[in-house]
Amino acid sequence: MFENLQEKVVIVTGAGKGIGYETAKVFYNLGYKVAVISRSQNDLICLKDDLNASSEDFFYMSGDVSNEDTVNNFVLNVFKKFKRIDCLINNAGIRFRKKFLDISYVEWQSVMNLNVGSVMLMSKAVIPYMIENNQGRIINMSSIVGTLGLPELSAYAASKGAIISLTKALSLELAEFNINVNAIAPGFCKTSYSENFKENSDLYNFTIERTPMKRWGESKDIANACLYLASELSDYVTGEVLNVDGGWSAW
């Protein structure tokens, strides 16, 4: 179903937990060479051990992907090791729940710097290598909150909406170089924050009832969507937002 993957190289940011962790596993197990970055080196070591990954096919580095020097150093080292970069999955992100009037500017900026700034920095770093190879895939992790909104998530919603706009603009700018740029908008998924979410039983029950499939998604649901957008099956797909939300956005 997929093209020869033995020489394909994918970068996954925010790979220490949740969706990023599962995505790195899915791609590695299919034969991709995988490069990952996260703030926690211990999480990345656990991922490498979980995969029983070979150092020839797996590269990791801990660091802050909202820092330009860190990003440029990471991407340069990935290219030096693998000699190509085929796919970038911009997954790193943070969120918090707080009423808009209670959010400080420092908190607002921290969300924007990581959620949107990292997409800009990582994309800018990898695009020259993709242009040189006349092909590439960039997959940006947005959210259903980026278009539909939820209360007490204004900073997160603004950042995820910005990612959608950036995705569309980049898709037009890079189409001539055979680089596809798409976004994924997950619904509610079982990730590192989901257990805390369940503490608010009314809100948790609302999300289940509001979702037509009556369940939260799994990290692998999102990883498989990434795989589709990275594969030849999506050669003519660019500038799109793929909702993976159990039908939430269909209402």
C-alpha cells in the first residue's frame, strides 16, 4: 500500500508522550528512519527502548522547539545523519484551561511561541532540504478547537487556528516544489492530559455525548492519519485540514 519506506526520513516533534510518541512508533515500525525531539530526554530514551530502535535508523535530541538555535541544530544533525528529510510532523504543543481575563500575556505568549512558533521554525529549517529533493510532506497538528472553539481555551484555540491558516498559506507557496502541507485537527483523544480532564466529570461526559462515535480517540488514530498524509495515497492533497474527531465537527 505504501511506497518503499526504507530510505524515507520523518521528523516528529513533541515525541515524548501521547500522539507524538505513538506516531514515531507507527512510522518506525513501517520502516521509516525516525528523528524525534522533545523537552524530556528520558521520554525519548524510553521511546527508543520501546522500539528497540537501531541507532542507524533512529535519532533523538532533547530541546525546546520554540528556540531557533535548538531547532536549527537539530535539523542540521538529522540531515547530516540521514542525508535527507522527507516528512515533518509538527506535533509539539501545550494547552491550559483558564478564563480569558485571567490569562497573563506571558502565558499567552508561551502558548503561541511553542504551538505556532515551533511550526514556523521547524518548517523553515526543513523546507530547503525538501526543495533540494523536489518533494516533501509537512503535517501540522491543529485541533478541532482551532475552528470550533471551547470556553477557557482561548490561547490554545488561537494558536491552533493560526496553525490552520499557516498550513494553507504554506501549501500554496510550496506546491511548485512538490511539497504537500496539511493539518490534522484531532478531537478529544486519550493523551497525557486526558486523566486530568476526567476529573471534571460533567465536562468529560459532555464530550462523550457530543461525539457521535461516543468515545475519545486513541493516539494511534491520529498517528494513522499522519501516515496517510505522509504517503503516496495523499499525493494530490495539500492545504487541507483532516478532522479526526469521531464526527464532532460534522454536527
